[in-house]
Amino acid sequence: MSYRLLLDLEVVEFIAALPRRVQIQLRRRLGELQSSPERFADYQEPDPTGRLLHVHVHCGFALYYWEDFADRHVKVLRIRRADI
């Protein structure tokens, strides 16, 4: 099943500020997330509206996303350094 990957502007800016090597790793994972979003959810957290977001931890970063099945979108709403 094909999804469209949508990134929040803050996510784009966050990734752009990272070293090139990390950008490549995260972009590769975002492409994989687009193909199979259900495969990468490590846990879930509610957003401020109560909607459950999937969280995937990769290379020390937590990616918060929502799989919008009806619209066939994977919406990456936030990225931050993962707690260690």
C-alpha cells in the first residue's frame, strides 16, 4: 500500500540543522516509514488533542507520526532527541 509522507515545517527545519550524516540517516528512515508506517511504531503517546501518535526511536531521535489511513498519509508531526 502506498502512502504519501507529509512533514511538519518544524520537522523539516530540525532535520536541516543536523549534520549531513544524520540528515541522511533520518531521511532514509523517513522513506522506510512512508512505505510501512505500522512496522516502525515503538510506542504511542497522545497529542494535545488526545489523538494517539506513533513514536519511533532511530539514531537517538524520536519521530512522532500519525498514520492517516483514510487519506493514505504518514504525517510526521514532531521530531526531538530521544531520552536516554
